[in-house]
Amino acid sequence: MKKALIIVDVQNDFCEGGALAVPEANEVIPYINLLMEENEYDQIVLTQDWHPADHKSFASNNNRKVGESIILNGVPQFMWPDHCIQGTFGAEFHKDLNRDKVTHIIQKGKNTEIDSYSGFQDNNHFMKTGLDDFLKYHEIQLLEVVGLAMDYCVKFTCTDAVANGYITCLHFNGTKAVNVKPENGRDAIYEMIQKGVTILG
């Protein structure tokens, strides 16, 4: 059975000192590097938040405060600080992430009008990123997922992976939650298990 490692959004803006830093984010990087070193993956894919500066998920572009919610093209949208803007340092992958074995990069969130948490598709389920096509082309059946953040982009990538027919495993030690609310990370784990994601210790 062919397997791939999906590394979600290990970018400067989500790491320590970033515009949208995930608590303890930097701790997952050595774990992810070790996974790549100790395991044989048929493909290793990075997802990358890659927003235009005028992206509608940014509070600054809606005259809103970070943490508010709006309806964006029919979908509830949390208002985020500006982050992972195309071509900026914040959008780059963290320097400590070993990319020697990476075979493919998927950029998401490029459409100004709709956010894209999942590595597979936007939040409206309207535009695909090409990840599913890439994995199917390479006959991948098993996905192991790590990265940032567990309660947003990792969760939606995992649940979309299951929906697309992949055996899907999340490495708990390879992810951290934003925890806008303290229970968000816990709830994300429950939701993923309910939808068929296997949680690895």
C-alpha cells in the first residue's frame, strides 16, 4: 500500500513569533523531521497557505476585529490577522523543517473571496487544490498527516482525506492547536475520530 506524508502549513506566520502563531508550534518540527528520516514515504507533500494581501479572511480587509465572524460567500468566516501573504517571509516554510525529501507543494487560499483550510479544497467546496488528483495519480492509499493547526487546516485536511477515500492517520505529536477557545483542540480530535481519522500517539 502506497503512503504519503502530508505536512500542513509549517510556515513562519504559524510558528513562534509569527503573525498567527500557534502555541508550541515549533515543537512539532523535530518530530516531523524524524518521521521523514525514519519512515519511507512514496510521496511527501507540503501544503502552504498562500494568500493575496486583500484576502477576505483578514479582519483588516473587512473593517472588523480579529476574532469576529462574518458570512463570506455563504460560509461563516472567522476574522484572522493578516498572515501568509504571498511572497512574504511569513508565508515561507520554517527554516528548521527539512524539505530534502519533499516531492510536491500544494498552495491554498489563493482566491481572495474564499478561505481554504483544507489541503484538498476551499471552504465552499467549490475549487479543488489538485492534491487529490496528485495522490490518485501516484496511487496513494494511506495518508499520514502532521502540521498546523490541528483545529483548523489539519482537521479539515484530515476529514477531507477520509471523504476522498484515503486511510487517514493524524500524528498527535506532530500537530498543535490554535485553541481560539480552550476546548477547540479537544473537539477537533473528537470530530476527526467520528469521521474516521485514526489518531496516532
